[in-house]
Amino acid sequence: MLRQRTHVTSRCGRVMDRRRSSEPRRQDRVTVDNNNMGLLSDPNRRRALLGLLTRLNAPICVVCYMAGVAWFMGLAFEPFTLRTYMSENAMGSTMVEERFPAGERALATGREFAAHKKKTGGMPVDWLVRTMQARGLEVFTQSFSRTLPFPDENKERYMVKGTNVYGILRAPRAPRTEALVLSAPCNPGDENNQAVGLLLGLAQYFRNQIFLAKDVIFLVNEHDLIGMQAWLEGYHHTNTTGMDWSPLQGRGGSIQAALSLELSSDIITSLDLVLEGLNGQLPNLDLANLFYAFCQKIGVLCTIQGKLQRNDWDSVSGYSHAVQTMMLMVMKQASGRPWGDHGLFLRYHIEAATIKGINSFRQYKTDATTIGRLLEGMYRKLNNLLERLHQSYFFYLMPSLSHFVSIGYYMPAFGLLAVILLLRALDLWVQLMTPPPRTEDGVIDIEQSSPGVLSVLTPLVISHLTGVALYMLPVRFQEMAVEHFPVSETEAVVLTAIAVYTAGLALPHNTHRLLAGEGTEQGWRVLKLVAVLYLAVLLGCTALINFSLGFILALTLVPVAAFVTPHVPKVLSAFILVILSPACTLLFSVFFFQELQEMPVSFQDGWVLYLSVISQGILDHVLYGSLVYPLIALLVYPCWLLFWNILFWK
Amino acid sequence: MEMLTLLCLFSTYLLASSINIEENAGQFFSSGHTNNWAVLVCTSRFWFNYRHVANTLSVYRSVKRLGIPDSHIVLMLADDMACNHRNPKPATVFSHKNMELNVYGDDVEVDYRGYEVTVENFLRVLTGRLPPSTPRSKRLLSDDRSNILIYLTGHGGNGFLKFQDSEEISNVELADAFEQMWQKRRYNELLFIIDTCQGASMYERFYSPNLMALASSQVGEDSLSHQPDLAIGVHLMDRYTFYLLEFLEDIHPASKTNMNDLFKVCPKSHCVSTPGHRTDLFLRDPGSVLVTDFFGSVRKVELTMETINLTGHIKQWEESAADGEPRKETYSYSDQLPVSEIIHQKPKQKDWHPPDGFILGLWTLILLVFFKTYGIKHLKHIF
């Protein structure tokens, strides 16, 4: 650049000298300047670079794909991960004294709760109100009702009516501007009684402590997430899903952090931390750090994804254990559903996690007093917070509870996959720009052979209409389906979805011919260019919000996008394309997930599970506003259909 | 006859004692100061910085015990730990574990609190440039006969000390403030103590005379906390100030402990960091400076029945005090030290570097050779 500038000025100097006489020379100068305009604007060098990229396009793509996958698998390797550490100064170390003594009494309260639950046949609202009031809390109730779009067969509910009970423990000496939440769901059957007992025990204990600087809200919610949704919407005066609930009579300050407790046995062997929330949102890593630090201090076994961490990272089994743990997290995050009652808090920017007590056949047992002490320690540290938890990471993967991979480390894995799309797009662009017979007046040739807008627009519109149908029809037409076929509503919805999906494969290909006539070579190239760029933008945005979902989709869709042309063997390619379609990805994911959880299922059971996963996905969208179903139906599926269209281009 | 001799003896005794007192009068003014002031600053707020408030309060406790009245102490606390909502023991600030020592005491007079503790206010207090409406309790009303103790604690780094998460004071600003104090004749001698990470960086820019400085750690070192207390849930003190407090607890107004003992407080084995001190700006020998010259307000009192003529005593005192280095020009406030030389020190000589003209010439040569060889037309080949 320096040289070039020097040269130009020196030329200018000379031109200035001869200004009067050198009109032709000046023109000469202009052409010289044009030839020296840097790397990409220099036609020769640009051509060389493009030639290199086009010639080596396929190998580079393959290498990128391999590197992306290898990078991702390397994330679980311990030397490549970081040890977790507490970033929040205000919470600092675990330096508090845990003195919660009343584990046994809490269990007794839990048994009493169970008895009243059985007697009432649901949530014992009156008993809870009385008990909380006796512990000195300000007690309020909230009733809510919700009719599901179709019956939820997993949890056997359709018309849901329930009541949330919550008690607010006011901070004794502080302004009531901030709050912490401890919640325990009131589950049907014999589940979770101990959690409610412990919650009430902690309420009683905290009542006598004067160090609380934030309100503590003790919440017992009915119908798990639906109740939680109603309560959170009531608390924040929002209504995003059209649910009926009575407004809250009492509020605390803005909620800083929340823990949801699930405990179904008197003694436990380990505590499991669940982080994945709605749409793959995660709480700040400091919350996980806090939990881990206190588990270490008090001596409780703690797990994430139900997996203990192992010390033998250098052995093959140790590494595969870490991979399994991380893959479980990726799968759960990609599903976009809340994996515990805490999941909906994250939408309101409240850091929240679920703590699950697990009682397995291990010898080492932990009693309720110890869990109470752990919770006391965590709440006392959360109480010390001065701002929201924000010092640590919000985007991370955890191969074990003591190690994490931050966004800076895992994003390149996705980036390597996304680069393939851009390389393919570049390749197509070059092919479109350089017609084979290169003549002087090639411009006119290109214009003649360039496809009309319609031939690209038609498949685009049709595939998106199919997507809209996939999004709208299943829920809209369930009654009609139930009338005509001997199936239940839930089955009707799922099967309609699958039917629309399959119909989409048959419908749109070759539709462009209706309007634009015969498809051309240039036509499919333009369409593929559009589709590849569309996919790149789509996956890029998805990966920014929910890395796991973006990565899994990229893993399957990028090869499709890379290799599909009308000239590959039709049957084989069609088969591969279907295998790599979003629906089949979901099917494989279901099996893979079961495999990871060490609960492998037969194909029959897996299919049933697959159907229920689809219905749950639709329900999550309608009930809580999960975005995975609309994303797949409205954007990813139409994008995939474009590639299907290209394969059958004529 | 007996009576006469008795009278004679008595008179000689009286004469002798009066002469003795007149001779010793010099040592009454050995330190050259007539009043003591203290500015104690805690610059950090928030509950987890409990220890900084406890640090400051423990120094406050010591100077007050040793006789500096509240009217001569400017206490700046950025947060109120005693009444913090998270304090399980309200109205106390402990310096020792297990609630052994409550440094909050009964009568703490905080002059600047909360958001009043700013760099601006601190510098204004030091330099005396306060608005006229400022009450006397918030002013440092020192003169050229004042010994001032300045104690700072908080979070710092290399060359700065943070005030309340929002601003910081640099070591240069601090050094300039002290110079301004010197020029405005606001102190006789000044003892500066800082307990913060890389504390030694805060005093390395000082250039005004009669300054002695101590810091809890060297540049590149962290100052560490001490006394973790599970019941209160925070660290109660920082290591350096903790051992400083232990040291000061043994001092009483008449004790002869000198500055050299103070420098030995908190050796590396206790502190983990390396405490530092700086005495090159101080004119007296630290061994002859009593700790109570700064931490206490000690007046020597000797009862005598005699009238002592002090008009000619200045000379005497100078002679008596001249055991160390000659104390020339102690009274004069101008050019006591070659200040200008210190300020205008040359920057450190860097590693050898070719002169700028050489590099320019080299480039010209390269370009010339290039154009000679290839000519301008072939320039495109290199891109």
C-alpha cells in the first residue's frame, strides 16, 4: 500500500509538471492505477484465488466438516476445558456457617403434607396456607386454569385447574426490593413430599435469621410448569400464552435467583443439578459453581446429567464419560424444553436451577439436614449478591460439574461447519458468473440464460407454505382427524404432523415448471445459492441463541446442502436426504439420547417415544412458548425442502 | 551557720534543677510538631468488603486510644457495615474471629460516609480546598507544626487505588496532593500507610519532603485477607492491618517504640505479601521517630516551679537534636529538597534503538532500489 501510494504521488508529480501537454499520458496513468488496486480488486490475483477455492472446494469442505466434528468431540477432553471458578465477588467463597438443624422435623412436615395431599386428592391448599402462616410468612394463593390444545398423554392432563401457594419471608432490615425464590412442585402421587417438607423447614429456620437482605419467597406450585408459568406471569404482570390466572395479591422485590427442589426420598445418595431451561437458555455459570462449591464443602455427591465426574480423564473410558455427559447436555439443550421447574425463570432473566435428590444403591447416604444445610449455605451466599449474577458465563457446555467449555471454545466447531456453506455459495457464485464459453460480449449471453425470478421464487414460496401447513394444521385439524380416524387427539396431532411432513416431500418438487417452464442449469444453481445462503443465515442465528440445536442441525443439513445437485444418483441421494432431514434427525436423537442415558429402547418403544416427543414439542410451544417447533416447521423444514427440490430439478 | 548552709544548698539545688530543665527543654520539641491529625479512609463499599471498613476502624480505634481526638480525625468510610442488612451481629464491626474485638466501639464519629467518599472529597480534605460551608469536623485543619497520619485501604492496582467502583486515585495525583499540602504548609511530617494490593506503587511517585510511607505489599503482589469468620460470613480484616492493629494494641502513650519497629510489622511469613516502606524523603532517622509521633497525640509534661526562658532555646534544641544527620533548613518551606530535579527526572534509558532518520533512510533506499530495478510499470507484479 505504501509503495503504491508513493508511486502514485510520484506519478502525479510528474503529471503535474507536464500538465499542459500530456492528456494521453494521464489516461495511461488511470489504467495503470486500476491494475494496482490491492488483493481482491486485482482481477489476476482474484482469479487465481477463486480458481484455487473452486478447484479445492470439495476437499476443503470435507476437511472443514471433519475438523468441525473433531473440534466438537475435543471439547470434552479435559485439558481443553476450563475448571469452574466463582467469578462473583459478592458470593466469594463458601465461607458461611450452615446451622440448619431441623432435617428430621422437615421430613415429618413432609409426611404430614403427604397425608393431607392424599386426603384432599390434590394440593392441600388450606393446610399449606395454615402451615406457612404458622411459620410467620405472608401467605398468598393464586389459582389458575388452562385448557391444553390437546390432551397431554405423558402427564395425563387436558383441562388443568390448580392453585399455587406461596409465602413471602420479608427481609428483616432491608428494603424489599429484591427477592430469592425457593420452589417445590406439588406432584401427584407420592412424589416430592420431602421437598415440600424441607421447604417449610427452611422457611421456619430462615424466619429466625436476621441476616437476610432479600425477601425469600417459598413457592409450592401445582401442575409443575403450568403452575410455574402462571405464577411467573402473575408476578411479572405479563401474559404471553393466554392462560387464565388470578393476579397475585402479594409480591416481593425483583427476583434475583431461584432454586427448584425435587426430593422424593428421606435420604439421598447424590444431588443432581439441572440447568437447561426454555429454548436452551442456561443460568449464569456462577449458580452451578455455587452449587458445586457447597457440595464439595459439605461433602455431598453431586452430579450433572446424572453423571458423576471422574478423575481419569486420560483414559478412554474417562473421556467417553465426559463426552456422554456433554452430549446429554447438548441433547437436552437442543430440545429447547425446560428440564425442570426452573426453566421458565430464565425467560425473565432470573438465574435458576433445579436441584434433584437421587436415591440410588450407593452406600454413602445424605440426610435431609445436610441438604438443608447446603441450601442454607447457597441462599446465604445468594443473599450476599449485590447485582444480578452476571460475572460468569451464560453460554457454556459442561463435560463435568467441575469443568466447562465457554462459548469462545465451542463456537469454532460450528464455525467450521458454517464455513462449508459459504464456500459452496462462493463456488456456485463463481459458476454463475463465469459462463463456460468466455467471449468478449458474454454479458448478453448471461442475460439470456439467466433464470427468471419466478423459477426461484416459486419453490421458495411453496416450501414455506408447506412449512406453514406443518405449523398450523396438526393442532387446527385434530377434531377432524379424530372424527375420521380411530385415534386419540394426541395421536391425531402427531400423525397429522408426520403426514404433512411426508406430503411435503411429494408436493413441491418441479412446481417451478408450472410457472417458469423448463428448469435450466442456471436455474438450479441460483436456487441452490439462495438455499445455501438461507441455510447459513438460519443456522448461524440458531447457533447464536441455542448452540446445541444449531450444531445438531448443521451436522445433518450441511452435508445435504453441500452435495445436492440434480446430477447425482437420484434414489441414493433421495434416501440420504431423507435420512438427514430434520424429522429423521429427531428420531435418531431420541434413540441416541436413550442410549446416552443408559436406557436403550427397542425400535417399537423408540417410535412411541418419538411420537410423544413430537407431541411434547408442540405442547411446549403452545404452553410455554418454546421456539423449537416453529423454528423447525417454519424455517428449517422449508429450507430442507429447497434442497429436495434441487435434487429433483428438471 | 547551719541555716546558711541549708539555704545555700537549697538555692544551688534550685539553680541546678532549673538549669537542668532549661537544658532538657529541647527534647520537648524533638519531633518538631505541636499537633497530630489523622485521615483514615476506607474506599470500598459492599458487604464483601467488610474487611476494609474493619481495617480503617481498627486504625481509628488505635489513634483515638493513643490520644488523637475526634476533632483531629477525619474518618471516611464508604459503607456502613455495622448496619448492613447482611450483618448477623448488628451495630458491630469485628476485627478478630469469634467476636473477640469489636472495633466499632461506642463512639465512632464518621466524617465522610457512603457516597461522600470520593477522590475529589479526599483531595479537597488533604489540600484544604473545601467550600466555606464545610463544617470543621470535615476539615483537615492542620498547619506547619502538624504531624499527619494518612491511612488508606481498599482495592488497588499498580499505581491506583479504587474509590467505590466508580473512580480511582492515581499515585501521581496523590503525590501532587502531598506536594500541594507541603507548599500550603499543611504539615510538618506526614506518615502515609496504605493497605491494598500492590500498595508500594502508591508511594513511589512521592516527591515532597518529610514524608514517610508504608505499604502492605510490593508492586506485583496482592495483599491478602485474614480472619475468615463463618458466622459473619466474610473476612474480617486484611493481613497487614491485622498485624498492625496487634502491634498498636501494645503501644501506650509513653512507649518508646520507634518507626523501625513499625517497619517490622507483618513480616512476609505472616503477611504473605512483602510490606514496603520508604524513608528517603524523611529527614529524621526513623529510629529516633516515635510511633506515637503519628499515632498518638502525646504532649510531654514536666512540672516545674521555675520560670524558664525559652527565647534562646531554639539553638539549644537544634544542637541536642543534631545526633543524626544535620537538620539544616528544617524550618524553611522552600527548596528543602531538590524537588524540581526529582520531578524532571529523565526517562529510563531504553535498549539501544537505531535513530529515526536511519530507518527513514533505509526505507527510502529500499524504495529507490526497487523502482530502479523494476520500474514503475512492473509494479503490478508484486501485488
